[in-house]
Amino acid sequence: MENSKQKGKFQSNFGFLMAAIGSAVGLGNLWGFPYKMGNGGGFAFLFLYLILAVCIGYSCMLAEFAIGRKSGKGAIGAYERIGRRFMFNGWIATMAPFFLMMFYLCLGGYCIKYLVANFGDIFGASWGVGDVASGDFFNTFVADPVQAVGFTLIFAVLTIVIVMGGVANGLERFSVIAMPALFVMLLITVIRSVTLPGAAEGLAFMFKPNFEVFKGWGWLKVLASAGGQLFFSLSLASSALIAYSSYLDKKENLEKNALIVPAADTTVAILCGLATLPAVFASGLEPTQGPGMLFVTLQTVFQSMSGAGPIFGTIFYLLVFLAALTSSISMLEGSVSSFMDRRLEKGKSQGRTFLCLTIGGISTAGAVLVALDALGAAGLPHLFGFSTWLDTFDLFSEGILMPGGCLIMTIILGWIRPGYIDDEIKLSGSYRSKPFVEICLKFLAPVFLAFIVVVQMDGFFKLGLF
């Protein structure tokens, strides 16, 4: 535990929860969940997502909390503590944030642009959206390399500066303010969305049982989409949760925390659906708009609200910005924590500032590439036949490293080292959920994860297996 003391500790369990929930609540909820739910048939997607949240979300999060706090180290050191032969999975978890941030920082920059633009519309400023069609505004912005790269760099700098501040003064201080504010703004947006004329159709899409998309192999595709969303949203197997739990006091109840974080994240995800999908249906737009829903479709909705539109647009995109920032700082901290361990083991200083600048700089370089790519419109060459660099980095992170790393973790804890996390969980509770967690880690989670990995690969590479 000596390393974790040198790296810092959370001052309270509330601070830990706000940081962990902040890691989970991000663009995965506000950007990914609504459009994937739209593509996944609404209720059918939600049905599978909730099953995965229970069977994978709780058990895997509890496992990551336990191995992180037990070792007092980041992902690499935590897996090395289980057994040196398992250290490779710590490297997998540590590399995932590199690729995640390479597109996340760019999307965070987009959020700042839309926040600034909607705020400008309140005063009729020249930099606002104005009367420009939302699709044209978005295409013009992403095609402008100066703006796209500029806002990406602003978001990257904010992320790096907060993480450089350390655990208590950086991560915790920001999270305990940002997360409550985020929740309040989300409720305001939900209330406005569900009270729009025609919003009832969107509510029915979300909550009325309909499994048409499950026909044939359709259920597998929805399962893979829901599974990928779960990892992206909960920050599983991305080293962030292991790092955060390594800073947590031994007296805090891990079972309760592992229940609160997925429950809070799932609640926010559903609220994000309520904030967007009813508004989409109320405006006569399609719920299958894809990633553009966050910036094109919803901006159309705000523009249709006349004078109130810029106000609600500003509130919404401030919400999106805060959610994106709480997640991006957790990604950077996950990687930084592991490398700080390596330095401390060699008798060096923790080097937080150096590592933040180095790791943040590498990821920012990738994010600049994504920004210059203009979502494929710039004509840059791509790998694996993808049309965008965003898809390429998403493949490595959400497609391979995260579900693959979590699958390996369940095999390690469910079959090779069963019972490894028991003593750590019992330090602060009775571990009543042990039978359920053991079944999930040994049987349910590996099966679900294997399906997710295979179908994800089929979707990314167009193998035509399903």
C-alpha cells in the first residue's frame, strides 16, 4: 500500500463515488446510449443492457474495485500482485485509455464548440449556430481543421491539468462539484424533452416491449452493441476503476460501492435516453441517426424551440461537456497510475506531471489526427478498411482491449484464482453477494463476453458471420 499513499488517496467515500460515477457517466451515456438504443430497437436494447449491467456490470466492477484496493496499485501492478504471469492483462487495461482518449478528446472538443455556439445564440453572437441548418453547421465545423483541432486541444489541456492536480486536489475536488451539477442539468433537459408535443412516441419506443430486431441473428448484434456500450459507459477494463479503488480507504464497503456506481450509471443512461429520444420523435426525426444524434439531431431540436432553444442547448451541452471531462480524466488517471507505480518501484519520484504530459501528449496526437480526419471527410488514409480514424481507435479500445481484457479477468478470477478477491471484500462487509458474483465470474460473464468479442469483430471487420 506504500505506493498508493505516495500517489494520493481519496479524502472520502463520497469523493470516490463521485469520481467513479464520473468515470462511468460520460459520452458513453450521452452520445453512445441514445443512438445505440435507437439502432437497437429501443426497448429490446434496453432489455439486454439491463441484463448485462446486472450479470457483468456489478460483478466485474466489484472485482476491479477489489483487485485495485488489495494491491494499492494501478492495473499493471494489480494484476502482477495476482500473479506475474497475469501482468499482461494489466498492460491491456492500461493501453485501452490511450486509444479511447484518441477519439474521446476530439469529441470532447466538439462538446466545447457546441456549448460555445449555443451560449452565443442566447445573445445573437456571430459565432453561434444562428439560422444555419444543424447538419450544415456540423459539417462546416468538423471540416475546419483550425476549429476542430483547436477545440480538441482545449479539452485535452483541461483533462491533463486536472489529473496533474492529483487525487484529492484534482480528481476528487472536480468530481464532487461536477457530478451533482451534471445530474441537475440532466433532469432539466429530461423534463423539457418529455413535455414536448409528440414526445409520447419516443417514450413508447424506449419502454414498450418490442423485440422485432431480435429476429434471426439480430439479437446477437443488439447484444454486442449493448455489451460494447456497457464497457464504454462503465469504464470496465480500462484501468480507471482499478486505479481509483487503489486510492480508497480499507474501511469503505466495496459491495455497496460496486452496486451504487453501475446503478447510478444505468439510471443516468436511461435519463440520457429520456433527454434525447422523446425530443427526436417530437421533431419527426429518426432515432437511428447514429453518432450524429448528439450534435446534428439534437441541435435541430433546440433550433425548433425558438427563443428557449439556445438556453436549453447551452444547458445540455454544458452537461455533455462535464460528463465527457469526468470520463476523460479517469482514462488519463488509469494509465498514469500504472506508470507511477513503475517509477516508484525503481526508487524514483512518482513523476505525475511528467507522466500526465507524456501520456496526455501521445493521446492528444491521436486526437488531433481524428480531428483532422473530419470523420472521414478529409480523405486521409485509414487502417483496416475503415472510413474514419475514430472507428480505428474505437476498434482497439471498445472493440478488442476492453471486452477482451475483461474476459481474461473473469477467467483468472473465476477459474484460475477463485476466491482471490474474497478477503479484500470481507474487510468492509459480509460479502453477501458472493454466490452470485462467483456464478457471474465463472459462467455468465465469460459466455456473454465471448459473444460480445466475436460479434464485435464481425461488426468491425464485416466478416459476415451473423
